[in-house]
Amino acid sequence: MTQRHFYVAIAAFLFVMGLWSGPAWSAVGCDLNDPDKDVARLFPGSTRFETVTVEIQKLGGDKLLAKVEAKMRDKLRGLYETIDVPYTIYVIYAKDKKIGYIHGVNQKGRYGGIQIFVVLDLNRQIKTYYIQKMTGEYAGKFRDAAFEKQFVGLTLADFEKFEVATGQATGKVAGIKNPAPEADFDFKRILRGTKKNLILANEFLDLSPELSEKSGAAKKK
């Protein structure tokens, strides 16, 4: 076998293995790395949590997808945004009293996925903001507490004014300072991911029977 034929054979093998490796091609969800420790840290005063897994496809299908895209004023696309992506809602309690939620999304950045979590009180206002994962030279600046604190107190109503297509914002979102001007692309992607997160969290909380305020039910961890 010539060297050229050897490389062709290897490439064909890797291609076939890729096609058969189901999990590598499945929709990508976003979960906390260490839920027990992370929930206690992100939501002081909490004593326990429960989880509910939801999908756009199961809650509303194409109709819900179109509604989310209309609110985003942008299309959902790519591995992180397919209609069957599983999203985890962490329902937070202080003893038997529900006190809020945690929800995360994957947002594609310049150098890979950015994992963005919002900690919401019962009024769906951001209580804590957390970028769990991000790569790139300036990732540390975006994961710094000083940057994350700028999102505290904001709601979906604030992010509705953020234009994903242009990266332009008004109101409170316009006041969020980019800690790394050289990484403006990733800054705008983080704002996009936050808007997406809030839209999805609000839709899921409204539509999921397991998350409804009436039943208060949730699937236990």
C-alpha cells in the first residue's frame, strides 16, 4: 500500500466511524457541571432542587420554534439550537417553598461553545449570572464576577430591545460594558445567548405542565 492510499484508507475509516457515532451527532444540551455545589453557590438560601428536561419539539414543535425566532429576531441554527435540544430547568427550593430557577444554554462563540446560565427569581428577574464555560484569550474577563454582575436585575423585557442582527442595544442592556473590546464578536454572542436563554426560560415556564405554577411539580434529581 502506498503512503497516499494509506491516508485515504484512514480518512475513510474515520468518516465511517463518525457516521456511526450517534452521540457525536445528537443535539447538545447544557447542564451544570456539579449541580449540588453549583446550585448552593449560585442560589444562596436554597436547600434543594429538582430538575425538569424540556425540548422545543415536545412543547410546541415548529410553532414554538417560530415564536422563539420571532422574539429573537434571528434564526436558531447549528448543533446548539436544533428543535430537539434538551434543556434542563433547575427548580430551586428553600425547604418546601419554591424560590426560583436556573437555566442554561449553549451559544456558539468565536472559539467554540459558551455556556450561559441565568439564575431567576420567581419574577423571572436575573438574580445571578454565570458563564460556566468559554474558551479563547479573553474568556477570563467574561467569566469574571465584575462582568457577570452587570446582568443582575435584568429581565427578558430588557433584552427584547437588544438587536441580535446588529449587536445594538438600548436601555439597561446598552449599559453592559464589554471587558475585552478586542473580543467584540464574543461579547455580542454572549448578549445573544443571554437573550435566547431568557426567551426559552420564559416559554418553558409558561408551557411545561411540570413547571406550571399551579402544579408546582417537577421531576426529582
